[in-house]
Amino acid sequence: MSDLTHLTLAEARDGLKRKDFKARELADAYLAAIEAANSSLNAYITVTADKAQSMAQASDKRLQTGDTRPLEGIPLGIKDLFCTKGVHSQAASHVLDGFKPDYESTVTANLWADGAVMLGKLNMDEFAMGSSNETSYYGPVTNPWRRAGSNQSLVPGGSSGGSASAVAGFLCAGATATDTGGSIRQPAGLTGTVGTKPTYGRCSRWGIVAFASSLDQAGPLARTVRDNAILLRSMASVDELDTTSVDKPVPDYEAVVGEGVKGLKIGIPKEYRMDGMADEIEALWQRGIEWMRDAGAEIVDISLPHTKYALPAYYIVAPAEASSNLARYDGVRYGLRVPGDDIIDMYEKSRSAGFGAEVKRRVLIGTYVLSSGYYDAYYLRAQKVRTLIKRDFETVFAEGVDAILTPTTPNAAFAPGEITDPVAMYLNDIFTVTVNMAGLPGISVPAGLDAAGLPLGLQLIGRPFDEETLFRAGQVIEDAAGRFEPENWWA
């Protein structure tokens, strides 16, 4: 095999079963790729080479006897938001300096139980707060993609920028990620990868560092729709440690990939045609509509009237929950501690030194909207808007719509430092936040390249716990658009 790292996850799985190569060879190929590329991409915060080789050797023993599990020997990268036993788990924040948990998140435990191999921990926006992966304490992540004829660095999107960059740059076969307002789908769109945000409750949140508890959801990032389906089946589970996880059977998602969309009804929301939308995004959307129609789907225009309120409501609800969740980081039990004159002074100095600017901004916003006199005016009203957004989707699905097709992002990848206004940065999530507010599943699939040769994605939104339809429809886009990969400049 010429380059094991360029195999899809499904191809690697099948090659291992056929004994075309060993799990140790596959792991070593990825470790060599990381060593060559990570100084350029900064996708990994920590590389767990010894652990990867040990896990791969254990997989080789199982593969030899035929006692294989669904992900036997598959090397994965893990977003730094997931707690991994005895391994750096700091949410890319200085405030969690030195933290290595003595427990494993449920999602990663599921992956290891299914035979996956851990390559290391992936960079991300601090506490998952960001849309460009520029807020990490460990420095920004670089997108493997560049504009045609340019050497300028571009952002990979966020907050799961390390996951997206590692997948797009062939530094793992797949990666875990989390999505609070678009943090799986937006970086997938900007890096030419496939990212799935499952229904809220489909994957356990236990052992994942919390940002906004009613919005956070774990999901996979990989190079194909099929690979996403394979990973989600292993990641998803009910969990008694997370009361928001739902006790529903986990389907064989891979089995439906390729079934097509004939007879399905695909909705096109008029509210997603935003003022000033780039012509390229509109043209991409129209191509996606034609692909669905050509594949046998019925295309219907729909209305989601409260869409315009989603972004402002999200940036009240999410910071409010963040301000509550991040209050636990005080420098007393774990993480960074800066000495002070007394305990209050120690709290203030530790948090001031430990949190980055964007995290502080959102904590302050959240504390403000929850404060006396403003709770009803902001937080309570935002929750009411959230209910209306959810009702919009329920109405559309009740009318027989099976899935909704929209753009993933309003633009292609941009340069670090190009967007300095926080509100302008928040607008990168304009097409994705509604899905989190309503607790629905969504997937971003690469659908084309812009004039500068950068990838653009299309998003599909589904009914609650109907990820299967998203994988069916996502494969239609992938088949029509083809697959894209960046020209290797980093290794």
C-alpha cells in the first residue's frame, strides 16, 4: 500500500480485516505523518505515540484470530474537550494547566471498546468558544487548504478546528468533535471534510468539558459520509451518567448509506437566503437542490420564520450556560493556581491568567444576562425564542418534509486575524445555530470549490434521531460533487 494515511476509514477497516497491512503499520504511518506535519498545522496538542502503538498491537492480536470489533485498529484523533484517562485534557485552556483526568469520557470509552486506536489530543478553540480556532492557549490551527497560487495561511474553522485540520491533512482516519452552535459542521465546511452533529442526547456528554450544557453534542469528523456513519454508531449510546442521553437503539447507520433519496421530501427554507449572501454560496445551494431532484427527491419551499432570531438568542443562552459551567475553575482543586493575598484574590488572579479573551467575553455576557434585573429581559426571552425556533422545525417536519438543505457557511475559509470584530466572527455560525437551538441532527458535506479553489459545504438538517436520512442524503451530495483534498504543502 503506497500511503496508508490516504485510505478512508472504511477502506482501512476492510484492509485490516483482509490482512493487507497491520494495525501497527497503520498507526505508525499516521504517527509519521503527524511528526512531519504538526509543526505546520498545529492540529495536535499532545501525541500519544506509545499508547497508539500499544493499542495497535492489541488490535493486531485480535485481527490475527478474527476476533475483531467494529473499529479494530482504526487510528483516531480526540478533541481536547474529551477527558481521556491519564492524558492531557485541558479544553485548550491555560486554566486547566496540567490536568490529566483519572477517568475516561463515555464517548471515548465507547471508541476504545470498539477497537479504535488513540493517536493524541487535538487542538481546539478554548472551551469550544470560537469559529476559527484562533482562541486556543496552544496557538491557532492552520487549515491544510490554501487559496490557489497563495501561500497565505487560512483558519480551519472552529471550535473543532484541530479535528477538521487533522482529518483534512491525513493525520488521522477520523476524529471526535463537539458542536454547540456549529463547531463540527462549520469547520467541516471550511476544510472539505464531512461532519455530523447528532440529535441532542444521541451521544453521552459525560466526561466532555462543558460549554453550554443544553446545546453541546459530540459527533464525528471524517473524510466521507460512510466514515461518519461508522464512527457515530460507535460513539452513540445511552449513559446512566448523563441523564440527557436518550435510551434509543443505535441504528446501523452504515447500512443506509447509498440508499438514496428517491421519494423523500427535501425542504428549502427561504429564510436562509440572507442579504448579501455570496453568489458562489447561492450557486452551490442551487446545485445541491438539482442533485437532490435528479436523485428522485421532491423539492419543496418551506418557511422557518424565527430563523433571524436564532443567532442573537444563541449568544444569550450559550454564554449564560458557559458562565455557570466555568465557575468551577477556581484554582483550588486542579488546574492553574496563581497565589493571592487571600482566597478571593487567588480566584481572581487564577481566572484572569487562566482564561483567554474570548472566554472572558462570553462569561461576562452570560453573567450579565443572568443577573438580577436582566434575567427576564434577556435570558428568559431568549429561551422563549428558542421554543419558537423548535416549533418552526416541528411544523415543517409535520408537513412531511424529511430533511432540509441549506449552505453550511456564509463563506469559505479566511485568513487568521482577518475577522477581528466578535459579532462578525459570530456570523460564521448563522446557518448552523438553529440546529443546536432545536436539538436536531445536522451534517455538512463537501459540495464544491470556490473561485479560489477552497472547499464549500452543504448542510442537511433532519428530524430528531433520524440521522439515517442525513447519511442517505449526504451520500447523494458526495457522489455528485466528488471528493476533494488539498495539495500537500505541509510535509
